[in-house]
Amino acid sequence: MHPQATADAGESAAVQREETCALSTVRRVAAMLDLDPDGVLAGQALPRGWQFVLLGADTRRSALRGDGFPGLGVPMPDLGLPRLMLGSRTVAFHGDIPVGASVVRSSGLQSLVRKTTASGPMAVVKIAHTLRLASSSEPALVETQTYLLLPPRPPGAGAGAAEAAPAAAPQAAHLKTAVPDETLLFQYSALGFNSHRIHLDRDHARTVEGFPDLVVNGGLCTLLLTEFLRRDLGVVPAALSVRHLAPLYCNRPVTLTADPEPDASGGHWRLKAYDDQNHLAVEMEVKL
């Protein structure tokens, strides 16, 4: 059966917020990443990848989805589809945001497409964000996030489901291992004001969503990869394109890989994140 898709009404009116790239908040991001927070100074450029602190939700608690997801910048619709996963994101960096600067954020529903598949109904929701300095009319950053709204797990498809057999260890020019634990998931979720229960409530993740453990935030996976670029490889991205192919789980090793791919436009990098069974979970293309 081929998927059938119907598009809802076009773009919604954007929600505009004044934000501050606060020194105290950026220091907390550094502390979360086990960096010296006193090394962050006002006026420094916000590291590319740390913009998630400027895209946090402010959805009222009474307006949260049943799974706790607040939407980031605009409330996320329910549509009778109780499960949500991040599918992809793109980020274009047009300039740097100084720590301490006033920023104007514009966030809106870019598109909503309902689909009927062999597994049942679903929807694809795109949320677009623009960040610009309050002193400028030009954007410093444009980010689009694509979410998948999914039906309930079928009965019996719970945490006891068999996991795939291990694959061969990944090979790449650069490799690194990270182990996201409960503290990291909590701190990242708190800094983004993200109350999605699959990251915070182990019982919900297992018994309702059918995962074996807490799920690592999709944005946190992106941050681990951009930090790999920044701190280990000294690469400053001009644009990112990220695809989330499979979940990563709390307390399980994640293998990060990076390969340079020179081209006529000045080169780009391809980064990947593999789960503890060496299966590809996240793929990122970086343009310089």
C-alpha cells in the first residue's frame, strides 16, 4: 500500500519572541558539556550548535501534548497521534550571535502533512525558526525541524521486543565515543525547557512508547556531533543537515564518526552516530 498524503493549511503566523543570549545560560551549557563555565565571556560568539538554548519552548503546562512535548517555539498539534519523534533538521548559519546579545526569534508552523500508511495514520510537521540580532534586520540563523507524529504502539510491541544483532564496527577518519546518561538528558532537556517524557520518564518510555530505556534527545545527538566538529576537529560549520534514522538510548555508548569530503564548493564533512550495536542512528552533512 502506497502512502497517501494530504496537506493541511499552509504556513501559520509566526510567533515572535525577544530572547537574550544570556551569559549565565551559556555558562550552564558549558558546564553540561563538562567545560569550564568561566571560560565563557560576554561578547564571545555563541558556539555553533548551542543555539538550542534560544529555541526553547514556553508552552503553558496545561497546553502540553499528552507525551509532555511542548513544541519548540510554537505548540505542537496532537491530531490524535500520541507519539512524536524528531525526523530531521537543517540549520543555516548566516552570522554569529554574541553572548549577551539581544535576539529576536521568529518560530512558526511551516507545513503539516497527514499521511496514511500500512502502519496507520501519521503526520509530518515542519517548524521553522529564524534568529536575528535585535540590532539587525538580517537573520543570523535559520533552523527547520521536522517531526513525525505517530499512532500508539500496537498491543504487545513493548520494551521486550528483540533488538537487532550487532553490526560491524564503524570505520572513519575520526572516531569518538560518548555515553549520554540520565544527568545529561535531564540537563539538556531543562536548558531547552523540553518536557518530552521519553527523555525523562523511564516508565513512560518503556511501557507506553515501547522503548527499552530513556531516549536520547535528537537535539542532544546533534549537539554531540557539532561539539565533535568544534572541539576535536576545529571545524566551523556554515550549514547542517541532519537525519535521525533510529533512536539512541540512555547509558549506552554512542560512536561518533567524521569524514571530510572535499568538493568544489570548499568541502564538507559527513558525520554519523552509531548505537551500541553499531547501527547507524544519526547522519549529518556539514557544509563549510
